[in-house]
Amino acid sequence: MFEKDKLEDTKKILDSVSNSMCLAKWFQTTLYLQNGYNHSCHHPSPHKIPIFEIKQNFKALHNTSFKKQKMQEMLDGTRPSECEYCWKIEDLGKNHISDRVYKSATSWAMPRLQEALEKRTNDIEPGYLEVSFSNVCNFKCVYCSPEISSLWYKEIDAHGPYPTSMQFNNFDYLRNTERLPYDPNGFNPYVEAFWKWWPELYPKLHTLRLTGGEPLLSRDVWKILDFVIQNPQPHLTFCINSNLCVQEDLIDKLISKINQLEGKIKEIQIFSSGEATGIQAEYIRFGLNYDKWLINMEKIAHNCKNVLLATMTTVNLLSVPSFSSFIDHILDLRNKFNPLVNFNKIQFMVNYLRYPKFLSLPILDDATKEAFSISIKKLIEKRCELSFAEKDQLERLVEYMWTSDNDVNLQRTDFCKFVDEIDKRRNLNFKSTFPDLINFYNLCQKS
């Protein structure tokens, strides 16, 4: 985690170029090879990588014409609209630090600032590569989609889209935007382009992160793991995202591979996800067994001694009743394992959900918002081990929640339609699972 002084210095450096400069646009990329989409930060919506571009130049997996246009906007001091997550944080005032600063301050970005200024919009190699090979997944998280989850794909294929105003997760939209995933067992031109690029790209990577779907269910992920084991890179940080609720033999296989990487690369990081506890977490992340998730977090922390274990959150309105308890669980895990090592082994980062809007925090009623604000304040006061960055992320989460939403009544109506349909399709019960949100649900019914 970064200290305040370093973050403030980074912001000054970025702003000396322009007040919209973000090095993630140059040096970070996430490739969704299952449908040929790409973005350089997890906040903006991914954009399509044109097939003709990768046929001419496989480096266009990262260096798309669209991305180069956004680079130019940043150099010119124009705020790219796709980066609204950070602009909203910065416009809150109170010197909140946005993620363009957090990302630019990293060791895969800031040392290459001059290179970005020299290259401008010419092809450049990313330092941070996150790659998804397929949408194969054993979860159906409420805010996910068929392009990322094969179980979501099967549900929509069987039952159609959800009856919200925008027909949530409808195939027509995915077809029209070319987001439908390729058959994971068939030919995929984006995967082909990746493996052509891989020998040249791999030695230049600072950070390699494997994601999905559920990456432990992808044969290409295990191929990458074996390649890295056989081709050590002392400067490489290797990361893998996993829901950690796959079958036990795959967890054991992951632990074995991670331990084989020990000493062959610089650092190993495992990322999982969560933002609620118990049955509420299992409702949000359908397919999750929360107790099993906690057991596997501990299992990896215990058996992989030098591995950083981090939790990503996507805080949505269903998280509100138990989010503080969830952070307590993470901090308790930190306090158990951090004293055994000389680094911050257990970490978390706080992100708020933007889409679908009918699950976003701003549409909550004031009473629920106030209760959540109080719970976060108490959490910060109680847990003195929270870092500056963690406190800042928690505080900005609350401030974002209190921002206004222009179509709140529409989103509240959609919320009711969505959870009613979730309950019907998945044999769940929203009201018994979220008793603290019943008043909000009743309010939404009147919208």
C-alpha cells in the first residue's frame, strides 16, 4: 500500500503533464480473449479489438486505435469520458486520491513515465498484463454477464434476459456489440494472436495476472503456469485471480504450482473476491460457499509462505448489511498471518460497483445509507491496523454512495424486478437473506 506523501507526489508529477494523465493507459492492459475485448484499467468499459488490427499487427491486442485516441486525449489534458470513475472521485473534493494516481504510482508505471511521453501514441509494450482466456466459470455473480461467466451464458440461453428496463444480460446486446464469447473448445483468433505475441512479450512483463471466468478451469492458464515455471524471470510479479471455490484438487494443484515458482520470480500474488459474508455473500456470488472460501484462503496463506493474498471487493447495495463484517474477517486473517512474515501478506482493496446501476449504492434510501455510513465509521475507528490507503478507499466509498442518481426511480423499479427474477430462477429468497434491506425493497416497489 502507498503512503500519502508518495501518492501526493505522484499526482503532482501526473498533473505536470496534464490533469487527466494516467499511466495505466500506456502500461496496463486486460485482455478478454474469449470475445476480443480490452481495457487498460478495470474501471472503464472494455472496448472491442478489431480483428483486422490484430491480423495486421498482433501487438494491437494492447495498442488499439481506440486506446491511442484516449492516450492523446490524456496528453492534451482532456478527460476521457470512459474514465469517469476517477473523475467522480476527484470531483468529490477533500483531496481524495483517485485510482489514476494509485495505478500510476506503481513500479510497473511511474518508472516508465518518460517512455510514455516519448512514445506518445506509438505502439508500446505493457508492463502489467492481465489476461482472460475463456468465460468458463462456476459462479453467477449478480453483476456479472455471459461474456465473463459460462453459467450466466447457460442461464440466459435457457431463460432469456432479466425483465429490467434494459433487459439485463440480453443476447441481442452482446451480439450487436460483438461480446458473445468464442467456444472455449474451438478456434479463437484472439488466443492465436496472443500466443504469437507471447514469446516477445513475456520477457518484458513486470506483472502477469491470469483471470477469467474462473482461471483455474482454463487449460491455457495451466499452460502459462508451466511456462513460467520452466522459464524463470527474476523481475516478474505473477498474479492469479480465483474465486477459490473450485474442487479441492485444483486448489491443491495451484498451491503446488505456486510453490514451484518460489525463487524463480520476484513475487507471487493471489487475488480472490468478496464484499459480504455468509448467505448474503452466497446470494451475491451465486456458486460461492462462504465457509469453504474462508478455509481455502487460510489454506493458501498457510501453505504458500511468501505469497501475497489479496481480496478485491465490488461493493454494491447488497453488500451493505455485512460489508463491515466482511472487512473484519479479512483483517482477522491479516492479524493471524502477517506476524509470521515480514510483509503485508493479507490485503484488500475497495471498489464500488457502477453497473448494473440498479445494484449501485447511490440508489439506496437515506436511512440505509446513514446506517452504512455509521458502520464504516465504526469500522475505521475500531480497526487501527487499517492503512492510510484503506481508510481513504472506505471513506470515498461512503462519499460516492451519497452522490445523486438522475434516474433513481427507474433503477429502484429495476432492482425489484431483478431480485424477484433471481429468486424465481435460482430458488432463493431475497427478503429472508437481506432482512435489513426489506424497507428499501418495499420503497422500490412503490417507485
